Amino acid sequence: MIDLDYCPYPTLCHRTKPPGTSKGDYYIDFPVGRLAFVSSLSATISFTLVAAFMVIYSYTAARKLLDASDASQESKDLPSPHDIAVLVRLLNAEIFLLWGLLVYQLRQRFRRKPQTTQTRIHQYSPMVRASLAVLIAGIIGSLFIQVADTYFHVVISSVSATTLHPEKDVAQHQYSRRLASWCFDAEGSFGTNNNKFFWGCGLNATKGTGNAWTETFSLANYTTFVKVASNLDSYASLYTDKQGIGYAVARPPIDDVAVDWTGTGYAVSSQCTAIPPAACKVSEANATKMPKNFVCDKIYDGQNIPVSFVSTAHNLWFYDFHEYAKETIPFTNSWTSTSANTGLTFTDVRTIKNTTIQDSNNIFRNPWRWLSQIGLQADPWDLPTELSQSSLVWEMSSDNRRFFLSCSTMVWDASFAFAGDKVLSLSTTKSNGSVTGIVSMPSVSSGGYFTDLTNQVLRETNKNLTTPEAFVKQYELAMSKAYLVWLVTHTVPAPADLVQRRETKVITRLPATALWLLVAANLLFALFAVVLSSMAIRETSPEVHQVHTRLSTAGLAAQLFDWKHSRKPAQGDFELFQENNTAKTEEPSLRKRVGVRCTDAGGAEFAAYDFVDVLAEEANEAKPIQTTSVD
């Protein structure tokens, strides 16, 4: 029996029951075909057992016949010769006898005859009627089982169901994520220009000159970054909570999607708002050219930020990602430029060497805010009306439309539940500055390390060109996933908290009504057998056994053709006949053969012949059956 409600871990109870299931059903891990075959056995056997019931009841009938004979030879309870014939046939469970009796009764009741010639309907003796009732009851019981079995066959069905099993060895399932050791070993960089507390553990840096950082930067753990970035979908799962906030959750590649698990790690969420053209003032000189220069009123902290749209389809500009570092006028593509309008500059480079782990929590802002321009990669006439005519879309030229977005991104310490690679639930806590810096610093557009991923975001977002809202939501999720690449690069697998395995199999759905109806039918049939057996045991005696042996076709044949020997005690039908008890040395002339012959009255009769010489004994008539006259 399978309990589809069983779930080893409540936090992972995400399974849904198969369609059409109900609490009144049983589910068993047994093929439906075999179950139907097993249930059919009871119907088949029950019909056979009707004959066995009559054999058992024949002991009771023998006692009744013996008692009626001992009480009075004139008793009305004694059966007539016809009754004896019917009784023997009933005790032999001749089913077709019932049809004959029914037809006879109907003919007698509904046959139209003159009053003077109308015959009386034969009334059978009590023991015949009792035997008839037992046979009918047995047949009804068997039919009840067959009806229940038929219903059982109709309603049972195969369903595909999922069962859950806990995994005991959780340590082998490295599904959680934790910071890598090289991020914890940042103490060694303190006091140097490559201070990880200032740059985050995602970057390697050399030295700076003045307020502009002019030397070389490189990505830490670059090989892993390339591996993850080229197959990011294998390391990230997307999740949207009830408030509509989308998250990208870091995870290891999941090869076994039949495993559910809970664990801890990191997540990134981004939220964006489209800035309409009406909120910004475009320079007159650039109104019909690219790039467009414009100023948007009070975007961040009441500031008027000058913006320049460039020809590239997707650009980012970070506003407040770092306490001492900033990008200049949006949008730029150069990390090392010392121009006043481009590059990454610092308000105080003296803090680089002296930044401590305590300082890093305030240096890296969580969340940080940023601007984005992203183009719509489709011909204007192919865009839906809701998108092409939206007041949120910037029309740069006749064939160039884009969104200008104000966004913020937040990094989270996360606890989550997964079903394979799908997030079931997510609980988040704001990450500290050190973890945030792992994401924000390498993502600065001026560095150029994020370019391939932003191009990927451009392609993913443009798959949802339906409405402005859907486009922005798609962009939020795509950017969160892109930012997640740094967390995957600088974290390592850790054991999951809980792990369970889903097993999908085809099982049998068995409605309780069908099962218990079949059980009840078989129990009633068995109870009937117990009652008959109890009565037979109570009535059994040597005398009853002798009468029982003769209440059969064999008993009547023995008394008709071998009447002298049949009067002797017999253990069974076999011993009623002398031929079965004759020693091998006896002469075969004592044996008989039975034939039939026509009578002068137009009928026929049985005749017993000696075995020795049939031709010589041709005139020998069969001995008549012995009868007892009643004075």
C-alpha cells in the first residue's frame, strides 16, 4: 500500500496527486493486470465451490432423511421417488435442474386446462426444498462475488504517481554553496594595493595614480569564471516570490532531477523602473542624432544626471556601488581612461591599503543603484502595439527603440528548497558588504568583464517583446542571473541540509468501494461455507455417512444393479459395487454388465447381464430393484 500523502520533510512537500485521485482510493505497487487476475480467481473458484457446498450439505440432508425415516414410515416429510431424483440432482449441484424446475412450475401455474382435467402442482418435500434453497443461496453468493469482481475490474486503473524517500547520506549531495577559501584568505592582501577588503575577492589589482586607477585589473579565479559564464543556466535557477520580486539563485549543476533538497547559498535580485522620455530633457543639438545627450531630473538622491545614449544596444552605469569608487557620466566603456567624462575614479585612493574587513561592509553598497539602456531587437513594425506605442519607449530613430531603466540590485544570503533544479521556496537575508563586493566590482561596465554577459542579457530579454511590463520583468531576471556568475565563481559546493528522492512509477488505483465490496462478497460466501460445514460436522455419524454415500447417482446405480452388495457398509462410492471389491482370483463370472432394452409398453429399461457369456445369458432378465412394502 502506498501513501501518496507521505512526505519525509514538510519543507519539501511539493508533490501533487495524480488527476482523479481521492481519499477513498487505495494505491498499491502491484500491476493492475495481475491484480485483476488475482481478483478473478475468487469469482472462478466461488462458482466451483457451489458443488462443494452441496456435498457438505448432503450430510445434513442425509441426517434429515434418516431422522424422517426413523420417525415414521408414513411421515409426510419423506420424499417421493421423484423427490429423491430431484434431491440427488440438487446434491450433485446440477445447475440446469433449476431451469427445469422453474419451467415446470410456470407451466403448471399458467397452463389453461378444463377444470376436470387440471392437475395438482407437485409439492416437494421439506428436505428437497431445503436443498434447493441451499443451492440457490450458493449460486447467489457466487453471483454476488462475480458482480463485485466485475465492478472491481471496471474501476481499477493504472496511474503514474510520485513517491518520496529520504536520503540518509546527505553529505554526498553537495548542493549548498559557501564562500571559497580564497575569499576568506583576504587578510594576506591587507596593506597592499590589492587589498581584497577594498576591491572584493573577485578582482586582482596593482596600484593607482592619483584619483584615477590606471594600472592593470584582472579577474580572480578567471578559469572558473569562463567555465561558469559559458554555461550559466546550469548554475542558476530563477524564482519569483509572491510580491513579484525575481531572484536568481546559485546552485551546482543538477544531474539528478529526481532529487529534492534544502540548502543554503546566495541569491541576487534586481528591480527596474522604466524612465519615460518625458522625465528627461534632450539636448537640442542632439535631438535627431546619436549619441543623444540629455538630463533626467532627480533620478537619484535629487540629482540631475547627464546621460548620453550611445549606439551600442545595451549599456550599464553604476551609481553608488562603492564608497570611494564611481563611474563618471553614463555611459562609458573604458576602465583605464583618465578623461573627466569616462572611466572609474576614486575619491580617496589612500584608503585602499588600509581598508579592513569591518570597513568593507560599508564600502560595498547593498543594494546598489544603476542605470541601463537596452534596445529592442526587432523592426518597429514587428513590435506589438502595446510596446511600440508605449510612452516608456525611447524612439532614437525610425528603426531604433530602447528602454532607459533605473535599477537596483541586492545580494542575499539565502536558504532554499529545490525540486531538482527548480526553486520551491526561498528565504533571504541581506548579505554583508564583502559578499556584495564580489558581485558589484567585477560587474562595473567600465571594466569590460561583464560585456559578454550583458550581450547575453540583451538576447534573453528580447525574447519577450510583448508589453513594457513583461520586457522589464524579463530584464530584471536576466540581469540577476548575469550578476550571479560572480557568486558561483567564488563559492564552492557544500552539503545540503535535507535530501529526498522522488520516484515516479505506474501504480494501481483501487477505489475502496470496489475492494470492500469484493471482500464483503467473499466473506459472506465464506461465512455460508462455515455455517454449512458446522451443520455437517454436527450431524455426522457412521449412519449418516452410510446414507450420505448413497445419496448420489452412484448410490442409486448400486442399489439398482448391485443391490445385495450395496447394502454392505461402504466408505465411499467406490465400495458400493461388488466389482470394485472382488479379489483378483475370483472368477469374472460374478461381474456384471449393464445394458438397456426396449419394453413392450413402448419405453426402455436397464438390464443387468452376467459377464461370462452374454449370448448364453441373453434371456436372463435383470433382477428388479428391491422395494419395501408398507403395511
